[in-house]
Amino acid sequence: MTPYDGYHRRTVPPPDRELTEVGPGTPGGEYLRRFWQPVAFERDLGDTPLRVRILGEDLVVFRDRRGQIGVLHLHCAHRGTSLEFGIPLECGIRCCYHGWVYDVDGRCLETPGEPAGSRLRERVVQGAYPTHVFTGLIFAYLGPPDRRPDFPMYDSYAVPGLRLMPAATFALPCNWLQVKDNSMDPVHTAFLHALSSGYQFTEAFGVVPELDWMTTEAGMVYIATRRVGDLVWVRVCDFMPPNVHQFTREIEDASQAKSASRPVVIRWAVPNDDGQTTNFELAQVDPAWGLTPAEVARPGFGQSDDRPYAERQRQPADFDAQSSQRRIAVHDLEHLASTDRGVIMLRRIVRDGIRAVARGEDPAGLGHGKIIRTFTQDTVVRVPPAADPDEDRRLLRATGRDTVNSR
Amino acid sequence: MTPYDGYHRRTVPPPDRELTEVGPGTPGGEYLRRFWQPVAFERDLGDTPLRVRILGEDLVVFRDRRGQIGVLHLHCAHRGTSLEFGIPLECGIRCCYHGWVYDVDGRCLETPGEPAGSRLRERVVQGAYPTHVFTGLIFAYLGPPDRRPDFPMYDSYAVPGLRLMPAATFALPCNWLQVKDNSMDPVHTAFLHALSSGYQFTEAFGVVPELDWMTTEAGMVYIATRRVGDLVWVRVCDFMPPNVHQFTREIEDASQAKSASRPVVIRWAVPNDDGQTTNFELAQVDPAWGLTPAEVARPGFGQSDDRPYAERQRQPADFDAQSSQRRIAVHDLEHLASTDRGVIMLRRIVRDGIRAVARGEDPAGLGHGKIIRTFTQDTVVRVPPAADPDEDRRLLRATGRDTVNSR
Amino acid sequence: MTPYDGYHRRTVPPPDRELTEVGPGTPGGEYLRRFWQPVAFERDLGDTPLRVRILGEDLVVFRDRRGQIGVLHLHCAHRGTSLEFGIPLECGIRCCYHGWVYDVDGRCLETPGEPAGSRLRERVVQGAYPTHVFTGLIFAYLGPPDRRPDFPMYDSYAVPGLRLMPAATFALPCNWLQVKDNSMDPVHTAFLHALSSGYQFTEAFGVVPELDWMTTEAGMVYIATRRVGDLVWVRVCDFMPPNVHQFTREIEDASQAKSASRPVVIRWAVPNDDGQTTNFELAQVDPAWGLTPAEVARPGFGQSDDRPYAERQRQPADFDAQSSQRRIAVHDLEHLASTDRGVIMLRRIVRDGIRAVARGEDPAGLGHGKIIRTFTQDTVVRVPPAADPDEDRRLLRATGRDTVNSR
């Protein structure tokens, strides 16, 4: 290779538009719209409306006094005033400017300045999206009405002994796909997270787990296996297309054999637009941990832009690593390695889904009303080491795949 | 209508460029330039120049030591340094960089670094606009010099017993036309202003006045008539093209018959550029009210972006309703109603003016040196009610039109 | 000329792209890239990397623990994470995300997540630029590797009795060329700097020195000569293409004859991009002055945007005059005068260099390994006045040129 070769490497090609664009009518945007997407936590919805931006659309989220949740286009169908200044009523929301009222489904209920007997309101529609509230998280469906899927139910929503709770939300000023790339990239945890915890690189560095990736009914998983004497700790995390992943919160100490533990965190990376992403999390919490809702809702270290730049430089974390891959990461400039196999698979799943939707087909991951099986877990199994290191690595991988397959 | 139809209604067409663009050479910009436009209050002009942006042009306003007001292009004709850093002289303004001096009419008076006897200055011109100061408000004429109109004099500038004073100025981050739409939209006062004063909607809501609109010599008026027993309160407000309107400040209690009362506020909505507008007001003030100039200059409640977002959500006012109709309101998405007849008429007057100018003709509203008759007033007349409600509404409208016609 | 002619002078043509653009592949950008450019002071480089923008490229500057300075493309060749969050190592820098390591020349030294024996790193290159540190100022060469010039040495880098020290850095939100125009424009000092020191214009104003400009081996100079009785004070300042100039810091009192004094300040105007420029200075300092490094590093009055607007209006200085000539000054609107001869010559030198590079030739000013002779000085010589003022002006100019030619 040529040293000091910056002059010949300075050209920055455009991002992969098919994979990264999210606006109305774009291939990626139409794909993402085929799934229910979180738009806000109920806890953030007071008695005034909440203005949000989702998939490049400006929307208002509100709860009327009957408790119905509405997700409407932001600008009033009458003359465009923002409904963020509207007043939630017993039924629907009233625009502040001329008092027109819309129900949560977009029907116009009143045009009070019009003469008695006016039937104008029958011809007026405010853009609206169906909503579904699950565990305090408000989802909306922004796709074509005749393709509205059932709300997908992952098996991880019900775990014996644990309680599913609303957890954190935090935003990154970058495209959603690089946020999701990170979910199938377990190697980064050995570096970035060691750094952010103050760990120093040493000669002994590099106890990276044995890694593997598999496609599953739900999407895909990564499997990280680590040997601890006669025991093997198997850690599995899911990616569920288009933009969901889940992982276990706790670090296993692997001191004894143990069946699958599933205190998962489920995280959606919702595009606000091409260059801004908001994460929403639900979490399975063990009541024995004694966490308050506020504690469960707190973002993890370094997930959001809440630290001074000097500290972010010394202890970089997820926010810094992901959001600094340019506003929209440029795949053409990447040098993908064997550890990026998960990222490659994830992008393939997304691209396949985008193209399926473009062809008029259903994308993978809709669930179709059945409980969706997922695989996230920490499991410790007794598997004595193989004779030599290469053989043992094969054994670790086989143990990992068996763990997923036997679930 | 189809509920939850946001997917089919999400496309946002572009604004009506003919009506909303204000820059040099645009149809709307050339129309607005045929009228004297306010650029600043004298009270805001100290001994340093004032940088302003008017109709998409960067300008400097200053007063030289002789008291002449200059409105010049911002950037010096020599090498472009901003004259906001210039020094007002006995006559004209000196650029800070090389000391060139320009008179208020743009003539170059000095190029002091040049050799004695240099005639360079005779070939140098700084772009300048004629000015006219009226009641402490500085107007400039940015149009073609050979079409410069007389400064228009409205009959409301002189009202017996009242004193015309400089009043408020405040800016909105949106196009000028939606600010002006509001002036011929009296229905909003029953909703928006009831809201901002904390009024709650009730069953009895909807005592909207009987409304009417008429074209006039000056432009157009709205007429709001309300019955109070045997009395009828007639409220009239003017729109004077291209971007002026006036209204009475006080709310009539209509307890007895009363001839026309005209304590008007006259308000110009001056485009800074396509997406920003500055209002300037003059007001007729009754000396008996004992208001100080600072009190007269104070913007009304909710006219400017000076309140916290949470308060604006709970008590939305004009600033919020107008500026949130998108940066430039999109007429193609509107659903205009019978109460929008005034808005429709106003836009028609503006479009007619734009097209007249495009054809090389004079637009309506120039005045041509005559006092311009306007109609803003509160009048209370004795008119016993008609037999039935529909008949009485016709009577109210007839009373309103008579009031305007008999002025 | 026509007064009040703003309407016919309001069109703003685009800037001269050939002279003002600096990005990769632009004629001006390729010209500037043929020269070593300062990117940061060593004093501003701590143990974390420094993110900079130079000639439209995002870069990271760092010092590894061996003390080598690296200037690399900001985004990691692996998956694009910013190296501003990287960790300087004994040798090179480690990306925070997956631990890849790059040497200062861009070679990839480690890809630690890859399997033992992986040769991936041999195919990975991080864009890098050669560096040279001189007097605490870090220079990089962003041009074509096969055209890398010797680091240019000006004779002013070594002046007997003086010490060259790192001096100020300060940024302007405008194009670099108008910053440099200022360097060959000595007339402005009589106006702008008189203003900023509170000097008032009087009848006696205009004791502008006799001015002259000459091309030199190094680029060009301006010569300002002033008569003080039988003495003539000759002040010479250099412009060294593409974007360097130097001047003497002290004001001569010219009370007696004196040979060339050269306490120069050398200043580079480095484009961050087309609309932002950072100046870097080195300064010759007399140890007898007793200045601390912090005092030498302090920008002069009014060089940066560190003053309130109201003060900048009353005492405008270099920052205000230069940065307000529009973001990129528009030459087509200028009215150049005899005092702008230096500006015209400077732009000619820059344009000639741009066109030479475009033709594949070397631009003037590279030095080619020889000490570059410069002429900046204050000299006082005894030259009795000529018989009449015009003759004396010719004598002053001749004295100035003799001073330059005899150096």
C-alpha cells in the first residue's frame, strides 16, 4: 500500500439511497412503513399535544379526554395551522385557529364557524394513522391501509418472573441503518465499551468471544460463545426486521451451568428523517431488582448526546461511535471484515425487504398474527474443551448454534 | 370519507409561488415594490446604522448628522464591506474600510485614498432607495424609479380627537401572505382569541357575529355585526393592498347608539424574505388614555415569539396560529369554507395586483395622491330585530353594508 | 449618475469561482494543495485528537505517544467512525469502535477483531497527509504525492537578535481570498484602524503614505513611504503566494535614520472551506520585550469575533471589514480604484498560479528548497525633500523601490 495517500482517497461517494432513505415514496421509506413503528411513550403525553417527526412526516400525537390516542398530520386540513397548538377534547382535537375538530381517525367532527346545517365537515379529512399502545409505548402504522399488519407479538414480551416495562428513549443525529448495524456487531463491545469503561488495551487484549451469526424465523441472531473452564457461556441477541433488536441487559458471570435467562431489552430505531433517529426501548425487569420506572427509563451510559465533548473524546460510547460515521454512513468507503458478517447479513435482510415491498410483496418480519419466536438469552452449558484451540472454536460455535436451534 | 387515510394524504405540494415570492424579479416581489414599504421605526435608529432585510434585499438604514435618512444597499460599492459598520457623517455615511462616503441618494461624495483631482467618485454609485418618514415610521420605495407613487395618505391618519403614534413592531418566521390572510378572517377571533384569554368552549359556544365582506375604493373590508337587543354593533376593518390592514383597538360594549368610532391600528406586514415577515404598526391613541410611547409600542399578547413553548401550547395566539401554517402556507392543501370568503377575496386582490404589474399596469391601491377613504370603525345603531332569525341575519348584513356605504 | 438607483443595481452575480473555491478537484483547491498548509498549533494538541476542516476536507490531527504527528482523514476506513474519538497509541491511533489502528502515514497496523493470521490490514489504508512541524505550527501537505515540495523556508524565519514564536490563530466566517486581499491593501490602515482606535476624521485627514507595489522573487510587496523632515520612513510588507503574508508589528517613530528592522509577523489564511478561514501566525519577538508565550499568542484587537456587536459597530476592525464583504466577496460588483492596485496584483498572482497548476505546471512560490528572500522591513533613510510635492512623491517612490531592490 501507498503511505500518505490521502490525496487519492478523498472523494466521498453518496450513501446507498435504497437502504437509507426513509421519506414517503422512497423504497426504504415504503418498506419501513409496512411495520408498526413507535412514535412516543405514553408517559411523555400530557394534556397538550406532542409534535413528532417520523419517517420524514410531521405529526401530532395526542390523547383525547376519553383516552383515545390520535396520530394526525401536523397541519390542520383547513388552513394548515399546527395541531401542536390544538386542544384535546372529550372526543378528538380542536384546532386553535378556527376551532375545527378532528377525531383520532381523521374524521372532521365540527367546523363551528360554518352556518347551521353545513355539511362541509363531511368532505374534510385530516390525515391520520392507526395507533396501538403496548406497554406504554405508542405505535402508529404509516403504511398503505390495505396492508396494515397485525401488531407483531414477540415471545420475549412475556417472560415468566419478569415484568415488561417502558424503558429509555434517546436520539442520534444520524441515519437509522448505522444505528441498527451496531446491533449485529458484537465485536464493538469488546473495544468501544471497554474504552468507555476506562479499560486500557494490554498485551492480553483480544479475548474476543467466538462469534457466529444465523438467520432465524424472526430475522437473525448473533451468537457469542466464551469458554470458562468446562463451561460455555452462550450469549444470543436478535435482530427483527426492519429496525428492532433485543439483547440481555446483564453480564453473565458464567460460574455455573444455567438455563436460558431472558431479561431482554427490546429497542426500535425509528427514523425521524434520513439524518435523525430516535430509539425507543421496552425492557423485561426482574421485580427483585427494585428499579423504579424512572430508573428503567434512564438511557444507558453514552447512549445520548448528554456528555461534554471532552468526556466523549476520552470515553467514547455508542452515541459517539454511531453518530460520527457521517450523517449517513457511506458504504462504498467501508472495508468490511470477517467480524462484519452480521452487518452484511442485516443489510441483506433489509435490502431483501425493500425489494419485496417494491415488487408488491410482503416483507419478511410481519409475523402475520402468530407469536414471533426470538432467541435472545444468556445460557451456560457444560461442554468440556476440545483437544486443540481450533477444534475448540468449532465446538464453541456448534454449541452456540445448538443453543439457538433447541430453543 | 375514509378514516385513517394519512397514507394517501401525505404529499405536500409546493406553495403558490406567484402569490408568495417576494425577491427581486419575482411577480410578487415586483408587485410589493410598487408600494412604499416600512423598513424601520425612527426610534430604533441611533447613531449607528441599522441593518435590515426587506423583500429579500440586504439594506442599511441610517440618519446622517443633518438628519437625512438613508436606505442603501448593505454592501459598499467599492469592495463590498457592510455599511452597518459605516459612520454617519454630516452628510451621508462613510464606509469603515477605506473611507468612501455615500449620500443618502447613493451618490459617492468622497474616495479619500485616491489622488487629489481623481474623478473616480463620479462613476461610483451605491444602490439607494427614496425614503419617507411618517409618524416616526421610515418608509422606502424599492420599485422602479419611474413608477414611484405619491406616499399614500389614508383618511384614518387624521381622526379628530385622536393622536397617531408609532406603535409596535414584531416579526413572524413565515411568509407575509398568511399573516395578511389573518386580517380578513374575523372568525378566528372567536376561537383563537377566546382560547388565548382562557375562555373555555361550551354548549353556548358559537355566538359568531354575522359576517360579510365587501370590496371598497381602498381595497376591501370585513363587516361583523352583532345584535344587542334593539341595537346593532357594526365592526368594520379594512385591508388596503398590498399588505396593510387596520382595525379598531377597543371592544365596543354596545350599550347605546353611537356614531363611528375610529381609534384604528394600521399594520403593515413587510416581507423580510419569502419565509420571514416583520409587522410595523401606527396607532390612533386617545390622549385621555394616558399611554406612554413605550406602552403604545408594546406588541399585543401573543403577537411575537416571546413566550415559552409550554405557554404557547396552552394559550396559543396569533403568532402561533399564523407562523405554524408551515413556513409558507400551502394553498393546495387547504379546505376553504364560507368563513374564508375574506381570505379568498384578499388573495384575489393580491393576485390581480401581481398580474396588473406583470402586464405593465399600475396595481390597485396606489392612491394617486388623493386621500384614500377607509372604513374601519365601531358603530352602534338602533335597528329593532326582524321577525325571524334568518330575516334578522339578512337585516344585520344590510345594516353593515349601509354603514360602510354611508361613510 | 442617477440618484436613488437601487432598483437597477440590486442583482448580485455569483463570486469568481476560479479564484475562490477551495474543495478537492476545484482549480483553486488544487492550487492551494500544492503548498504546505498550517492545520493546527502543537500547543492545541493535547492527548486527545483534534478535529479540523482544511480545504473542505474533514481531518483529524493527533500526536502518538512516540511524538509523531498524524493528519488523517476523519472517518475510519473500516466503517467510518470519526477518529476524533480515537486513542493515540505508542505508534498511531486506534479507532474507538473496533480498535483498528493506523500509523501516521495511514497504514493499518492492527485489525484486532480479525482472526489470527488475517492479512486484511495489508489491504486497508486510511487517507493520510505528510506533516511538518515548524516552530510549534503543524503543517500538512494535501496535494498530489508526486508533487510534494520541500518545506519552504523564508529568510524571515531567522532574524538576528529575534526569536520566532508561535503566535495567534483566529477564524473569519468568509472566503480566504478577501482575507488575503487585505494584506496588500495598505490604505485601509489609515481608515479602518484609525476608526477602531477612536480617531476622528478631520479636515487634515488623508495623510495617506505614498504607496507602491512591486512583484518580487517571493511574490509581491507593498511599499509605504512617509516623509518626516529630511528622513523617509519606508515600510515594506510581503505577500507570498498562495496565502501567506508578513508585516512588521511595531510602528516606527522615524526620529532617526535606521537600517532595516524586521520583527515580522507571518500569517497564513487557511481555508476551512469556501466560506470559513482560519489564520495562523508565527512572530519574530525581541526577547527584550519580555512577552510570555500566551501574550504572543493573543490575537490583535478586532481580529476575531470576540466583541459585542454594538462595540464592533462603533469601533469596526479587520474582522468586521473583511468578513462583512459577503460570505464570498463578489468581484463583479466592485469598483476598484488606484489604491486597489495591490489587490489586483495579488489576485493576478493567485490566478496565474491556479492556471499554471491547471496546465500541469508548478505554481510560483514553491521555493524549490532554496531560502526564499522576502522584504518586509521598517527602514528610515535620510533623503532631503525634492523641490515640489509631485517631484517629492516620485522621490519617495524611488526611495521605496531602492530599499526593496538593495535588500
